[in-house]
Amino acid sequence: MEQYKVGIIGAGAWGTALGTALARGGHNVELWALEEDVVSAINSKHENTRYLAGYHLEETLSANKNLNKVALNKDLLIFASPSLYLAQTVKKISELPNIQEGKTIIASLTKGFVPSDEKPRLVLETMESVLPAVYKNATVYVAGPSHAEEVALGKITGLIAASEHHRNAITVRDILRVPGILAYASFDTIGVQVCAAVKNVIAVVYGSLDALAENSAVFGDNTESLLLAAGLNEIQKIGFAMGASYAETFTSISGVGDLDVTCKSKFGRNRRFGQDIIKTNMLSRFSNLDDLIANVSKVGYLPEGAIACKYVHQIAEQYHLKLPICDALYSVLNKELSPQDCLKNLVSYEQPKTSMTKIDLFTKI
């Protein structure tokens, strides 16, 4: 197997897990972390004690606090930074010689939408707007049902590398084919990115439903499957509205696969956030959705779906889409509707006793 020099920008749980998987496969992998304690723990203890505690990392995996050193002269550079900080992080390395000349393939693991002055942007569009022109339509998006904890353990995981630049998609696919990872190439960058972003929104609602179902005579496994199927329908609507290329994207591991694991896995932060809305009254800490986004650190973990919900709402208005589940969560996070009433309305055959119109979970575009 050919060995590649790989830099991963962002040493959170997912970046760290993929880094150790690639190192396990023989690649030379270096992580960039902002925190000194993370760098020290990875290099000395072979553990990310802050973001992936309890998981042993490959001893060949190294970490560095110097962003430019990690980005310099790599074959592949993977961004794993949160969407809110993505553009400014990419911009910091854009003047390096290997980036200016387009010698390094650039990919991203970042999920969600990125705010801009005009409209919410997809991740690759955001990156390419601050990278040299040589990267136009050439960056790669990596996604799939992939909780960090299982990737770190080497449990079999499927990933998709999507790019409009077919050779780059295939190259990244081949680099990702290490023990424990089954990797595939896709050329539907929009569809794959939309799946990765919107499934987190659905998972928050799913988590709330799951928490209520524990002591409910109304909600159960059947209801949760109904919600998951209807959620996939909304993801597909958004994808096609934004320009997704293939219906198969939504029935692949980047669509139904990623949605399923995000909604059901015990590792899912968005599922957990939905549960916490019910069990700990999490939203009482915030006045509305904007306040939640501005003070998301108070949650104690990052619920990407809550952030993405704001931008999904804007996209729905832009494309005149009816998205009952996403719209309902937006109303809950904005304190316009209680989560209990939200879920009852979503599955009710009767006219809800609110200003909302009757909801059809499977309404067409």
C-alpha cells in the first residue's frame, strides 16, 4: 500500500479517530490542535484525553500546535474544524507554497452549513471561496455513518469521498482504504454535504422523541421509524433544491446510513441534545436559537444539528420548501413551541391547537 503524508486540521474526536485509523494503515499522519494539553497528551500518552479519552492512539500519530507546519508539504490535508471557524482556519494556510500551487489535495470532515452575508453556504463552497483558484471544484468532502469512538477502535465503517474532481475523489477514497474503513467515491458533492448537515437536525428531533417514548403510551419504535423515514424525505428535498445530482446519494451510506446511526447511536451528540431537551430542560438556559448558537459552549458538547437548524430554515425559505420536522425544531429552539407539542403535532391527524397549519410528514416538494 502506498504511504501518504496526511495533515488533519482539528484534533476533536472525529479528526483524532480518523487520524489514528490512517496511521494504523501506514500513512504518515500529523494532527493540528489548538490546545497545548491535547498536543502533549497525543504525543506522550498516545491519547486525546480531552476529546477522545480512553482510546489508545497509534504511536506513529503525532500532533503539533503549529498550523502551518501541519499543513506544509502534505499529500492530503483534511479539515475537521467546526463550521463556525472553518473559513478563517482555511484562510490561514492558503498562502503556503504547496497550497498556492495546488500540490496538496484538500478535503473536509466538517458538517453543517456556513453562514455568509447572502445565504448559508455548503462546506466545500466556503473552503473554495478562500483557497487559491486551483482548488475550484477540486476539494473533497468525506462523510458517512462514522462515530469517532468506533473508528478509533477499528470497527468496520463506511465512508464516502465526494468531489467534482473525479481523480481527487478516487485518490482520497484510496487513502481512506485502511483496516476498518470501507471507502467509496462519489461525484455528488452537494447531495453528500446536505445529507451530512441535515441528518443532525433530524437526529435532535429523534432524540427528543426517544426520550418521550420511554414513558409514553403514544410514542414507540414505530413512531421513531416514521420520523426517520420522514426525515430522510426532508433531507432529499433540500438536496435536490440545492442541486444534488443523484437520487442514489440519499439511499447510500451518506444518506440513510448516516441518518440511521446519527439518530440511533449512543455516541450521537445530536440525539443526546434532543434527549436533554426533554430530560434536563436544556433549552431553559437559552432565550432563543440565536442565543443558543452564541453560547453553545454552555451545552457542554457541540450539537451541530441545533446550529444547522437555523440555516436549514433560511434555505427552506429561499427555495419555498415545506419541511415539517425541521421547521418544528426551529420553532422549539426559538421557544415558540414546546418540544412535547411539537412532537404531538408532527404525528397528529388532528388540526394542532397552534398557529401552525396542519402538518403532513410526507408532503411533496
